[in-house]
Amino acid sequence: DTEVTQTPKHLVMGMTNKKSLKCEQHMGHRAMYWYKQKAKKPPELMFVYSYEKLSINESVPSRFSPECPNSSLLNLHLHALQPEDSALYLCASSQDQNGYTFGSGTRLTVV
Amino acid sequence: SQQGEEDPQALSIQEGENATMNCSYKTSINNLQWYRQNSGRGLVHLILIRSNEREKHSGRLRVTLDTSKKSSSLLITASRAADTASYFCATVLYSNYQLIWGAGTKLIIKP
């Protein structure tokens, strides 16, 4: 299995909702990442987990809460989001600096 | 975080022609990677070139790296309609595993 699987593919949520994005990889990669991407822009790094521990938090608002239950799973819990948080959320994994595998993303719309 | 620039921002060519995209970066790097993104979906890793390499080929792709000018180019030969996508360069520093992204080039191949 050489894929990163993200669910759901699309999500529409209200500003008072709580939802979660899920990411799964079975390549044994030691690092997993959450990125946010707005239209026509490069991805912006949000969080990095290394060996299941949060190693980088790029000053992301607390309404985004990451969780790494085990080495294969990465979640992003969403609560009280704003319309400007609407974006494509990408998960990625890597074993070293030479190859990063991205999921297909979750297209999030906050209404 | 975004390290450098890509040019052109957009490129439209006829099918069969060659497409060249350029990427510049600011700091010393471990390697530079090129990714393709179709219609706002996940990023696909295309090719990696290490800081001690000057040129690399993969199928119809040719990547060059000039560390003295802190720049790289991606050449796609004999372009096809399926090559229509956004292309991003990303650098990896020696100090960490973060990808530092260029702004991206939107490539359109006209049939």
C-alpha cells in the first residue's frame, strides 16, 4: 500500500459544528503532516507529527486540534470554524527527506 | 512557509510542445522536489534532485539544479493534454523535514 487515504473527500459544516478529518497510511512512514491550501496558492504547513508526537505547530488557531492515535492514523478535529477556514486540507506522510506522499485532500466548506 | 518564486505563474502551450518552469529559492537546501497537482486535489511527487546533483531525468521530465544561482527548472517534453495541472517546486532544508514551497506554475496544454 503506497497511498495516503483521506476522508471525507468533501465536507460542509456550520460554524457551530464539530467535525473530524481523517488520514491513514500503511507505508510505515514516521512523519505525518497536515497542510491547508487555498485556491491558487501553495500548501501551508499546519502540523507535523514525528513518531506519533507533535513536533511542529505552525501557530494554528486552537479551533484546529490534531491527534495521532497511532503510527498509521492522523486526525484533525475541527470546532467553531470560520468561513475563511474553507480550504483544501491535505495530509501527507514521509519516512525521510526524500519522499512525501500526499492524500487527495478534504475539500472543506464552512457556512 | 514559502521560500521562493516560480515562473511563469501561468503557461499555455500547444500539445506536443515543450514546457519549462523555473523555481528559485533562498537558502541552502538538502534537496529540491517537484510536485504536480490536478484541479485542486492531492499533490503527486514527480522527481527529486539532491543538492550535489545538477541534472536528472525521469521519462519526459528533466530537472536541473543550479545551487550557485539557487534555482531549478523543470522541463516537460512532448507535452500532452493530461499534463495540464499546477506544478510546484519544494525545497527541503538540512535541518528539518519541512517542505518549503514555491508559488506554483499553472500549466495548460491546448489540444
